[in-house]
Amino acid sequence: MKIAILGAGNVGTALARRLSAAGHDIMLGFGRDPEAVAAAAEAAGVGYGSPEALAAFGDVIVIAVPWAAVGDALAALGPAAGKIVWDCTNPLAPDLSGLLVGGDTSGGEEIARLLPGARVIKGVPPFAELMHADDPFIAGAAPGLFVAGDDSEAKGIVAGLLAQLPATVVDAGPLMAARFIEPAMLLVVRLAYLKGMGPRIALTVQSEAAFG
Ligand SMILES: NC(=O)c1ccc[n+]([C@@H]2O[C@H](COP(=O)([O-])OP(=O)(O)OC[C@H]3O[C@@H](n4cnc5c(N)ncnc54)[C@H](OP(=O)(O)O)[C@@H]3O)[C@@H](O)[C@H]2O)c1
């Protein structure tokens, strides 16, 4: 699958490495310093391009920029009707005291509002440190993650990509469920960085029912 990743930082490069290793074609792009983006892509062993090139290339377009840069990233991307857009963002307040978007909307829904016709799926990946590590498992288990979206085919594709990171993926329902995923991810970030548990951490759901 052709995967275009906007954001060549911790998450963008980790996804590039993991998904490239799983056999996908990756193009990285979008950053304030084009030379740094090119260097990050070369270090990850993947291609890079302009936002226009990313939009044309990707069967799946990944949003992996800080929440404050999402508006600029989507404007640079341009129209994405019909594209699968995988939203990796956490709309966190910089001091981790709360979310910048929430309540009766979510980061995922705001991205969908800004990209009319795009098939937006919320799927916050594991911590970048975990994805960059030689051992991406937590005590031998794949980290637990959630997906949410209104397009079941697109959601299945993003869930499949998340599973290759690796992850154990729970389908949380429609895109509006991002309202509940994002606070849960804030909890995990707070446990990792404010409580000192570190980035080898994720949420698991215990159930006797099948996931998905
Ligand atoms: N880090 C994690 O473990 C983790 C896990 C799950 C989800 N997330 C979410 O994933 C997203 C990316 O996180 P990250 O840790 O990868 O961030 P990061 O390392 O700071 O990388 C962000 C990328 O976006 C670019 N960028 C930032 N501001 C920009 C701007 N105003 N204009 C153009 N480019 C800009 C950066 O390029 P520059 O070089 O120009 O700054 C960089 O390529 C965030 O929404 C985060 O909440 C993070």
C-alpha cells in the first residue's frame, strides 16, 4: 500500500520505519525545514516529497504533526476527498493539563470537518519511543490501541496498519468515539511523562467478547 505521512518527527519516522519494514511504500513530508525532512526520510530509508506529492501518492494519508500544526498541514495537503486519512494526533495542551479540543467534538472530527469527503479514521499509534525500539512489545504483548471512523472499509485498513506496528486494535465505533479515545490517550501520556511510568505503556481492554 502507498502511505503518505505528513510530519517527519518522532511518530512520522517511526511509522515510516515500521510500515516500510512491513512492505509498504512510504513517502514522508511536511516540516518547517525541508532539508531536515529529507534527512529524516533518508535515515528511515523512505522517499519524501512536497504536500502536493504526498496527496497524489498516498492511498492512505497519515497526519502525524502536533495539533497546533494540523491546520497548516491540511491546507498544504489540499483536497483529500475519497482518500483514507489516518489521524494520529493527540490534541494535547502543551502542559498536559487537558485537551485543546473536546467535549462535543474531537481532533478526529475537526480534521474530518477540514477535509470534506475524506475517509478520516482516528488511530493514535503507540508511543514513538516504543515504535523506534528494537522491542515494540510491552512485557511481550502488543500495545493496545483504538480506532474510530465512519467508513468501515477505511477503518479496517487503518486497523490493519496499526496491527503491523504491532498493536492489538479495538474498534471503538464511529468517528465521534474519538471524543473518548483522545482523553484516554491523554491519561496514558500523563502516566508516561507526569507519573514517570515511561513510554513503554498502553491501554488494554479486557473482554470475553471478540474485539474488532
Ligand atoms: N510522540 C509520540 O509518542 C506520539 C504518540 C502518539 C501520537 N502522537 C501525536 O502525533 C503527532 C506528532 O507527534 P511527534 O511526537 O511526531 O511530533 P514531533 O516529533 O514534534 O514532529 C512533528 C512533525 O511536524 C512538523 N511540524 C511541527 N510544527 C510544524 C509547523 N508549524 N509547520 C510545519 N511542520 C511542523 C515537524 O517539523 P519541524 O522539524 O519543522 O518541527 C515534524 O516533522 C502529535 O499530534 C502527537 O500528539 C505522538
